[in-house]
Amino acid sequence: MRKALILVPAIFALAACQTANQTRTAGALTGAALGTNIAKNKGSNRISGAAAGAAAGLLAGEVVAQNRNADANQCRYRDAYGREYVANC
């Protein structure tokens, strides 16, 4: 339950970021915090847990940053040949 109380606000903070760099940073910081907490609960090295969590959070932040469009009325489409393009929804 305690992890859920940390995770839910972290997800909302990650989704609310405006720029790609802010999203990546929020992902890395959130991952580091969760990694430290998980490592502490398992009795493992907290620094290693923070590093692993930060790496995973950075990757998650990158995915969110790439898939987020600045304009809410824009959607990402893919044609039959695999090419991606952005157009109005």
C-alpha cells in the first residue's frame, strides 16, 4: 500500500510535465525514489536500487516524451508501409 501511495502521484507528475527534458527528468527521479524504496525493503544496496530505478525511469520518461504531442488535437498515425505521420484526430 505504501508503494502505491508513492507511485500514483509520481505517475501523475510524470504525465504533467511539459517538455521532453522535464518528462525524462521526472521519470529518472521517480524511478530512483522507487528503486531506493524497493531496495531498502528487500535489504539490498540502496544505491544500486536507486541507479537501476533511475535507469528504468529514464527509459519510461523517454517513451512518454516521444509519444506526447504538443497539440492535444494531433494524433500519430502509421501507414501500411510503417511510416509515421502526425495529423488532426
